[in-house]
Amino acid sequence: MAKEIVTIPDLGTDDEVDVIEISVAPGDQITEEQGLLVLESDKATMDVPSPVAGKVVRILVKEGDSVKTGSEIVEVELDGDTEAAAEGDSAATDDDKSEDGKAGQGKPGADEAEAQPEASQQPTQQESTQQEPRTSAPAQDEVFELPDLGTEDQVDVIELSVAVGDQVEEGQALGMLESDKATMDVPAPYAAEVVELLVKEGDKVGAGTPFAKLRRQAAEEDAAAADAPATGKEPSAKEEPSAKKGPSAEKDTPADDEKAKPDSSSGAAATGRTERSAPRPPEPLPAEPDAPHESEGGKIYAGPAVRHMARELGVPLERVKGSGPKGRIQKDDLTRFVKEAVGRSEVPSAGGAGLPPVPDVDFSQFGETELVPMTKIQSLTATNMQRAWLNAPHVTHFDSADITDLEKFRKSLKDESERRNVKVTPLPFLLMASARALRAHSQFNRSLHSDGKHFVQKHYVHIGMAVDTPRGLLVPVIRDVDQKGLWELAEEAAELAKKARDGKLSAAEMQGGSFTISSLGAIGGTGFTPIINVPEVSILAVSRAEIRPVWNGKKFVPRQMLPLSLSYDHRAVNGADAGRFMTYLTEVLGDLRRLLL
Ligand code: CAO
């Protein structure tokens, strides 16, 4: 009796990939090219076809395992030997012959007894099944018990995928189980009607737990035994009324089509193999989001990992179009579905924007491109900016401060600055003046409470300053700015900027700000509209100071003018408040003696 261990063929990568589905069970009669497993990598789902025909003896992997080229997956007893050595296994062998070697797909006769040991605990029913495998015998009710789950622990029933009265096909998920480590489908052992569910969601179950009472359909057996598709159609048509029972009734048409093919499971696997081995790029979701996207035969094809992710995200799988083989739903499909749902404001994180998503463009069609990974800071900044921009209605107020005298004073500090080894730029003056303005205009020193009914008034003045670093934008916070002098602020600002550039800021040093200053003065520009660092309610942008002619009532005089712009959250601050805040600020910057008032 020759046996062969089937291994994973060359995957074209040295990386490990996940086994997301085992398509056969011990005792199954398989044909050459029939799918044994489904593998999923980051990029694709692929079927592993059997290189040989025969009977599955052992499965050497389980769902969730990682495998690579050459990994041993299934032990198969080769076909010729099976027939020769099949004494005492005659029902199965005869059936196999009668179906051109494909009958094993339907697991009839003795194969079934081997594949479902639980049935043998009901001798009368099993006997009758074995003796009259494919007659028009009355429908049989059998208790389906859970097979070996690969763990001795009890696991949770997290989903019942069928209801009493549903017509299920072989392999269709009856429910889903979840252990600490994995989520697994409970596949129907054969095509049947669900007569009774013996567990409910939340139950703890293990190998041997009675899961459901199933009624194997006599008509279905006839169909399985039939040779020609035309013959198979008749019993399928007879089944229609019962197939319409229960919640899956709307899936009837494709399911019936599939049933009409006597060997639909192996046929699908064979065609599926060709499709699966050449994964297609994901297709965009159709414009009509509410149309169900059930796969071939009315079934939803998705592995446990995808189902788990869908449950976590609250995504109804029947609405997701699968881009994998046979319409199999992959993780990317879920991600795309959620992105589109966000665009349609279907989930709270959409922030009510209701924006259509930006379509994915394959830029390589226009020329050479390269994928450059974002740094963590860049990626966080992107999220924060979008959140701030979409949540806070921004208004930007522009003004300019006459800092001619401030600059004279600043330059007069040059010697002392050198002595102290502290560089004084316009920034510490801006910090001081802003702190004073925040004290005088307390509505800028607030955040909106999430209840939508309160402001959180802050009685401290902590100001963040945007620092441009090679890894992205960082905003360290200077605490109690209103209580610090110029030298202290200059020193602290320089220290924090250095720490930011050296990647040495702690999380605490970037928290707690009530206002932010973003200065591009050293870089250039005449003005910009900064995005508020929410949950703060305003941010001051500082552009490059320059000498401009200013009318003093009698003549134009050259004055050093500093362009300032204040973006504010119009939910917390009104335009008049912003005008007053900026007037106050520019007056202080224009005459530092005002800090004494
Ligand atoms: N106008 C004209 N000159 C200015 C100026 C202004 N508004 N602000 C600063 N300068 C001058 C300084 O006086 C200094 O000149 P000197 O060496 O001759 O004295 C020079 O520009 C360099 O200043 P600096 O950048 O070293 O120091 P700073 O205190 O002005 O700024 C910091 C510190 C950390 C804010 C700044 O280096 C920085 O990173 N800015 C970028 C912030 C940013 O990216 N904002 C955008 C956020 S939104 O994308």
C-alpha cells in the first residue's frame, strides 16, 4: 500500500505563509489537482493542489500553522493501491468506481463512517447508510458531533452560522469556534438539512460535543450518485421548497446551480485551483454598497482569520466582495470595505465627514515608482492631522506684529546671550507674549469636553512648539510658560528642540499642551494656515519677519513686521475673540513693556 507525503510546492518565496483552510479530511478520496489546503500570505490566497490521487490518511498541519516550500502537509494512500487493498472497504470502493473516482468528494458509504466516527455511535442509522448508500431511502437524522479540534481544552461557540431548517452543503460552516489561539469553522460533514442545533452561542464545547442534528437528504444522495448533470438537476429541483426554508432562502439560486452539478465540490476545486494559483489583483468594490456580495453557490468564502477580523470590525461579510479565488474574502477586502464605509460615514470614526475615499492609483503606469515606508512619527502625524482637520472647524486669522523694537532689544542681549551660552531667537518672546494672551483671553486656553456641553478650562499655561526633525514633526511642550522668564524659556526651547531632533523626547514631554506655536520664521514664507493640535483649540503660526514700509500717519517708515496667523476651532472660539487675541498679542510684541501691565 504505497503512501506519499505531499509537501508544499515552490511558493516562489522563502517566507512562511499561513494555512487558512484545510480543504480535505482524513478518509477523503481525492483526485489529482484537487485543492488540499488554502494558504494566505500578505499578498495572496492560494490553493495547494494534490499532485496525486488517492485517499487522505493524515493531515500533518492545522489551520493557523505557518508553512513554507517543502513543508509536509498531507499523507495520501495512492489510488491504485487503495483499490487493490480495499477488502473490507467495499462500499466505498464500489462507490468510487461508480463515480469515476470522484465519489469520495461526497464522502458516501464507508468513507463517511471513517470520517465521522460519531455516526458509528448510532449503529442503526449508520448500518442503514452503509448498506444502502444511494437509494431513495428516507431522510436520516444524525447527530453531528464535533471532531478532534486539535486541543483538549474547551472552546467557545462564538457564532452559529445556520438556523434550523437551513439546507447546508458539505463543508459549509455550521458555526464558528474560538479558542485562546485560533478561530475555526465547523464545516458540515455532508449536505443536509439542519434539523436541530444542539449548542448555542457562548457554549463551551470540545471534541465529541453533539453540535447539530442533521438530516441527510435522500434526494441529495441520488444526485450525488447520478452520472449526468441532467439527472442531477431533477432531484435538485425537487429540493427547492425545502431549500427555501430559513434565512438562507435568498441564496437558493446559486446554491441550486451548484447542486445541479453532481460533483460540484471537486469541480469547483479543480477550476478553483487554476484561479487560485494565479491570484488576481483586488477589484474595487462596486458603487452599490448595500448589495450583498455572496460568492459562488451563495456561500461566503472566508477563512477564520478574516471572519475573526470581520467580527472585530463589525463588518457583515455578506456585504463584502471577495477578491480571492471563488470570491474568497481576504483581509484586504475587509480593509477596503471599512475604508469605503468610513468614507460613507457608516462608522463613527468617519468623524461625520462623509467624504468619498481617495481612489488607489497605480502610479507605476505613469513611470518608475518606489514604495517608501513612513516613519512611525510620519504615520502618527498623518492620522493626527486628518483627525484634527476633519473634527475641528478651522478658521485662520491673519495679522502682523511690529517687532522692530523687540528685535533691537533682542540684539542688545547678544553679549549676555553669549555669556550665558543661550541663544535668544524671536521664539521665547513669542512664548512669553502668547502666555500672556492666553491668560488674558482664557477661551483660548480650553478644550471642548467630549459631552458636547462643557469646556475644560485650563488654569495652567503649557505651550507646545512644533519642531521639524529628520523623522517628522514633533511638538514638545514647555510647561508653565507664564511663570518663566526669557532666558529660561530660550534655554528650555533650545533644549527641547535638540532633544526632539536627537529622538530623545519622552512621551510626557509632548503631552499637556494648551496652545501650540509653529514657527517657520527661520525657513521663510509670508503666512500659512496651521492645523490645530486638537484637543487644543488654537495654534499660532509664525512666518518670516521682514522690513516693510508702514504708514505712521504722516509717512511710510521701515518697520520689521512679523507675519502671524492664528487657526482656531470655531466651536470653541469666535472670530471676534480671535481678533481680540491677535490684537492683544501683536500689541505686546510691538511693545514689550506691556508685559509689565
Ligand atoms: N523671522 C525671521 N527670522 C527668524 C524668525 C522669524 N520669524 N524666527 C527665527 N528666525 C531666525 C532666528 O533668529 C535665527 O537667526 P540667527 O541665528 O541669526 O539668530 C534663525 O532664524 C534660526 O532660528 P532657529 O530655527 O534655530 O530657532 P527658532 O527659535 O526660531 O526656532 C524651532 C526653533 C524648533 C521652532 C525651529 O527650529 C523649527 O523646528 N521650526 C520648524 C517648525 C515647523 O516645522 N513648523 C511647521 C509645522 S506644520 O507643518
